[in-house]
Amino acid sequence: MSKRKNQKRNWSQVLYLTMGLIIVLSMVVSLIIGSLPVPATPTPTPWPTWTPFVLPTDSPTPSPSPAPLGPELPTATVTPTITPALTLVPAAVAPAADRSTTAAAFAHDTPAADDPALVFAVCGDSRGNPGQYHRLLQAVVAGGSEFLVHTGDLVNEGTEAEWQAFLVPMAGFTLPFYPAPGNHDGLDGKLDGYLKYSGATAAHYSFDRDLVHFALADSHVGGLTASELAWLRDDLSATKQPVKMVFLHHPPFDPDGSDHIMAFGSEPFMALMVEQGVDYVFAGHIHAFTQAERDGVVYSVTGGGGATLYSANHPQSFYHYLRVTVRAEQVTIEVVKV
């Protein structure tokens, strides 16, 4: 009997020793792992690029609204009137310090006629005039553009009824549509309706097409916040495309001299354009066409999409869109009157 008790006692001691050894080994392993260097947190990637879906051809029928839709939308094909081309050709992209402010900055050999070209359209401020906007959309399709970039103010107040009305002229427009939000597109400053109906899946985004990087920024609050400028810097610094273009609603300055521009953020924005080697900036907000070059960056303002024109102090106030052609890094901007 004593022998059996001794055997049990021996087995118990072995078990306790084994468990103690396991605990000690676990503590040693934990100390070793804890002393290892922690890997650095990965650098966040820029906002993902995307291609919006084409707006559906079968748009919802707008509900009754006190805001009139204007004249009945035309069905006849529109023949656009194209003004003489404004050919502004950036040289091969160079560091900001090497960029000239003279016209020589746009000198470049003419590419061969058979070089493939990217052709797209830019318009802005179509709010409140669906008939004129519909004619503009027809002209964009007839002009051979691959897609349309809109610089904002698609509607007047951002209400549900107005967004439903916006879909009426868009019905049947089958080209990809890339909008940026304007100050009129946010109801009480919020972009819920814009994100629901405009085709954009974000307030700001970017994408590449051929040689061009397209960055669409959000200035609907009246200017560019520090966080928006930070997003834009990250996005532009990440691209390797030889031609950079930025689109937004508010221009940082008015070449015609008015103060209808960004309420804040204009100076850091323009400095960022030079820093990041941006070639072209397209904006709206001013209901006319105007254009100027500053520090090697070409600024085009296109606000003739349908809203009431600003004829005072703006000699080129007419309904229009811009037809942009990119061929072998040569960029041609044509003003197409509609």
C-alpha cells in the first residue's frame, strides 16, 4: 500500500514540475517577443482611383416641384460652334523650380497627326437651366469627347426635387460623367444628395486616363480646407503621369479681376500646384469663360453650362463647354459655344 502511495506522489511531482516548466517557458517566450522591434505602421495609400458608372438612361421621373424645369428639352441634334483653338502646350513636366512663367513654357514640337489623342469635355454651372444643359450634353456627344468633367453647381439648392430634375437632361447621356461638387450642390452644407444622384462616389477622387492624371477636389464649402489640401498633395505626389490636371469648383483667382473666387485657401492651393508640377487647373463658379497662366500653371474657368451668365466685367460670357485634346503631352483647349 505504501509503495502505491509513493508512486502516486512521484507522478504528481512530475506533473507539477512539467506544468511549472511550461509556465516558465511561456514567460520567457513572451519576454523575447516583447523585446522584438515593432514593425512600422504602413503609410496610408492615396485615395483609390475609380471610374464612376455611367448614369442610367432610364432616369426616375421627377416628382412635382415648385421649381420649374424650364422649356421642353429639345430632341434635335445640336451643331456646336467652335471658336479658334486655344493651344496651350506644356513642355515635358519639369521640377517646379525650373518652370518658366513666360509663353516659352508652352513651346513643344507638334506631334505627328497619327498619334493617338485623348479628347474630353469640361463644363460647369449648369444649375437652373435644364434645357440649355441638355443642348450642351448633346454637343459634347456630337463633338467626339470620351467623357465629361463637370466643375460643380449641378443644381440650385441641393433638394431632392432638384436632384430628380437634374436627372432629366442627363437621361440618355451615355458618356462617363465625372463631377466635382459646387457650393450649390450641398443642402445645408451636406453632400448627401450630390453623392446619391451625381454619379460620384466620393466628394474628392482621382483617376488616370492615357498620359493624364485627373484630380477632382472638393471646394463646396467655399474654399479648400487644410485636410483637402493634404489629400490633394498626397494624391498628386503619388502619380507618375506626365500631365497633371486638377478640377474643382472655386477658382483661386479671376483672370477678369472679380472677387468671385475661393473664400479661403487660394494662396496655398496655387503654391501646391507649382510644388506638384500641375499643368492645368479647371474651375467653374464664374458664369463665363476666362483663362490665364500663373507660374507655369494654366487656369481655365468654365461656368457657362446653363446658369445665368455674368455679363458684367466678363467679356466672354456665353454658354459653352471646353473640348480638351491631349496628344503626346500637347494639350489643346477649344471653347465650344452652345
